[in-house]
Amino acid sequence: MKLIKPLLGVFSIAALSPIMAQASMPKSQVLLADLNTPYGVQVSIVSDKNSYNNQPHLTSTGLYFTHEVINKGQSQTDIAYYDFTSKKVTNITNSPVSEYSPTVMPSGDAISAIVVEADGKQKLWQYPLKNEDAPRRIFDWIEHVGYHAWGVQNDLVMFILGKPHTLQYTSVAQAKGEIAASNIGRTLIYNNATATFLFSYTKNEQHILASFNPQDKQVEDLLRLPAQVQDFILKDNTTIAYAIKNRVYQRKLDGSDEVSQWLNLSTYCETNITRMSFNNEKLAFVCDITK
């Protein structure tokens, strides 16, 4: 594993596809907000801001994210990990291929990621967290995977790129995707409280947040999202949050129209917050870097 020199600082305050032409990868920075400290909210800088750093995935011990590596003018992405205890960032894949969208698997002993293989196809792989175990494909035949989210029964939903993009459901044992919805957005979240997956999709020219029940394979529309919102997080079992520019808003999943501001992060991101991940009173967020 290769150590990445972190850029750290602490402050106090009271596509649709993830895969893109590497030559035009936008610069972005990952930051981490600790929302429950004796000094109020504290924000730390996790990644540099001179490359593409995106798709954060928080756990109780650290933060996985997609990190661009540039070597001799060549660009690719690896999966990086920021450890809360050591405050160090480590390149945990350090491979000759590009990986995206790190996600801890239900077993807890591996992460899954989208891999751009040599032929350009995007497939789902797993990277065991023990060094002696080799990475391997999870599905040989399911391809053009953009994003994914795991349930608790070794099942998952996937964003499959196409015309249109589709939400597909499967399990490791089944290994065959079933289409659940079309024209979907890029955020996929599993809600443990309701044992359903949350996603968004376009319906009647509206941007709808919906749930997918893997038991009966039914989709239920929950509420309408602002048109510009592509990413959201589950703040708690009944509340979502999303960013508009550099402020984060929250809203209940019960269908009510009430929206309130949760966080103002304009001090730390002057442009737009594009991705977020939330776990145990910590919020990882991605800030666009503009020249």
C-alpha cells in the first residue's frame, strides 16, 4: 500500500457516470466535518485540491474515496483511505487500472469498487482488506456498472449505464440483474430501518426520490427533489439531506414539503458541494475546485 501525503487542517465554525475522460477530470477536494465536538463543528482537509478526489464513503474508523494519480503525464484513479486515528491517507489499490466508487461490502472484510477494465468495460470488483487476498471480479457478465449500494443479504442495486440508465437489483448468488426502474440518478443508498434502497429517477419530467423494496420488487415514490439535486445522503432513518451550492438542506421522508438548512459550509467550499457521505456524526463532502 502506498502512502499519499495528506493535506490536513482543522477549522472551527459555531456524471451522471462516475467514469469520465481522464484528460478532462475536474479537480475536486474531499473535506471532513466532525459535527459533534466540544468546539462545535470542525472541518479537516483530507485530500489535495490539485486533482480529482471524489466519491467519499465513510465508516466508523475512516474514509474511503476515489483519488486521481498522475504519473509521467498519465492519469488514473485508485481507491484511497483516510484513517481517523493516524490522520494518514493510504492508496489501498495502487493498481494499473482505474477504480471508482469504493463501498464496504456486507461482510466488512472487503470493499467493492467499479473497475474500468482494459477493454473499457466497467465491472464490479472486490478488494479484500487483507493484503494476502487478491482482488477479483464479483460479477463476470454484469457490465457498464456506474454506481452500487449493498443491502444486508449480500444483495445490491446497481446503476447500469445505458439509454436509459437503469436501476438493477441482484445478489452475489443470483448474479443476474433485474431492472427495477429507468432514467435513474446516481445516488443509491440502503436504508436499514426500512430494508429498502433509496434512489432518484425522472418521472413525468420531475425528479423523484423513491424507494425500492427487494422483497416484493416494488418501487414507491416518496417525494419530489429539486431539479439540480443529483446526490443526497440519509441523515437518519427518516431524514435525507442534500447540498445546493455550498449549503446543506434536510427534509423528512414522510412526504412533507418542509425543508430546512442543516449546515452552511460556505467557509470551506466557495463553489459547489457535489458529493457527501454521513456516518456517526461525521460528514464527508466534496468541493469543486475552479480555476
